[in-house]
Amino acid sequence: MTVATLARPSGLSLWVQAVRPRTLTIAVVPVVVGLAFAWADARLFHPLVALATLLGAVLIQAGTNLYNDAADGERGLDTAGRVGPPRVTAEGWASAAQVRHGAWICFGLAALIGLFLVAEGGWPILLLGALSILAGWAYTGGPLPIAYTPLGEVFVFLFFGVAAVCGTAWLQAGSVSWPALLAGAAIGLPAVAVLHVNNHRDRESDARAGRRTLAIAAGPKAATAIYAAFVLAPFALLIPLAALLPDTGVWLALGAVPPTLHTICGFKAEPPGRGLNGFLAKTAKLQAVFGALLALGVLL
């Protein structure tokens, strides 16, 4: 079945598709890792705060995805029958205004949860939460969207890696350690790889629309090398992590090496096109596997 013949979703199924549930693990994994490192550092775990952190992170990503759907649909970047997964605005299943309204509902709910988290974590969480929502909007909103520049990778690395892990650790333990900071970098890199797959797939259409992503700037020949760097670099960060946490099992994360190498080979062999859609989910799973093993290892 082609994208053009997909049945029109409605009700809840439409909004589930719009928020791109397969990518939401990118928001979940850094929270889980942050919780593990907070426990390793201070032996502290606050269940209600952890749940609120998780919900807030998922809502911000869902809002970002929805705003991206509406903004790209309006700008003509996403069209019906696109190479990537269908977008509800481009397919005409919902108007840009409706999808944008859904985005602001997600951001608003995240802000409400944030009030509770600010009461727990103080002004650093207020600043981080405000910047996260602002970045979620600015990713595809405003006069110069982040997603249309090579800075998209920086945005993902910071907010879906370093900030998410460290913010979670701060809320649990009231401090951020060097291991948590390194873990945030390690988790952010495969999240960046997910974006790279998306931008490599859409390189030609994005270039025609005037976007200047890293994938466009680097060119197709460098795509595999860039992808490999993003998914392999986290394993190099295990060296300083193990030095800082010698009594933990951080090396357990090496269990993610075989699927990572397999995915790199598959990515290299896959020509640009719809076949790359599967690598979005595969790369998100790599981050989930690495993050789960790292969290488990640091708790041992």
C-alpha cells in the first residue's frame, strides 16, 4: 500500500499519528538515564517527580512534532505522497491551525507540569523548561526555523541529550555530576542520528525548498560517515564514564555495539528514498537499547 492510498485517520488515531509515537522514545530515554545517574550519585528517587518529568518531556516533544507538522505543511515542505511518513497537515487530514492548536495544548500542559517541577527544582528548572518550550516552537517556527539550518543537530543534542539527562538528575538529587553530563552527551548523539536519517532522506526536497541542513551541507557521500560517528561516539564516552564510576557496570552498554554496527551497514547500503523510513525507528531503538543498558549498568 502506498502513502497515497492510506486511509484517512480520524479522532484519536489522527492525533496519535500526528505526534509520531515511534520517535517519543527519544524523550523517554534521557529521563530514564537521568534517574539512574541520580540514584547512582545520591541514592535518591522521587517517584512523583520522576513521573512529572517524564510526562513533561514527552509533551514537549509531542508539541514540537505537531508544530513541525503544521509549519512544514504551510510552507509546502511536506506534501501528499511525500517520501517520508505521511503528515496530517500535508495529507489534508487536519488543518494547519488545528495541528498548531494541538501543539500549543501540549506545550501548555508541559508548562503546567513544569510549575510543579519548578517548585521541586527551583530556578534552574524554570529556565530549562522555558528554553525547552521556546526551542520546541523555534525548531520550525519563527522567521528562521532551527530545523532549516545545520543547527538542528545542536538543538537535538542539547535538549534531547544533555539538558534532559542533567535536568532529570537535578530534579532528583539537587545536583548534576560529571558522569550525568557525559551520559547526557552519550544519549544525545544517537538522537541526533535520528534527525540525520530524516534529513538525509529529505535532502533533495529540502534543498529545493531552501533549507540548509547538515545533510545538505555535507553532501550524500558523507552521509554514512556522519551517521556512524553519531551512533558510535557514545561508546567512546564509556571510557571516561567508567573512569569516573569504576564500581558500576557502565560497560554493559557495549551490548548495543552489535545492533549498532548492523544498522550502520544497513544504512550504508540503503539508497535515499522510502527505505530510509525504517532507519528512523531502528536508530531510535539503538538509543533506547544503549540508554537502557547504560542505566542498568550504572545501577549495578
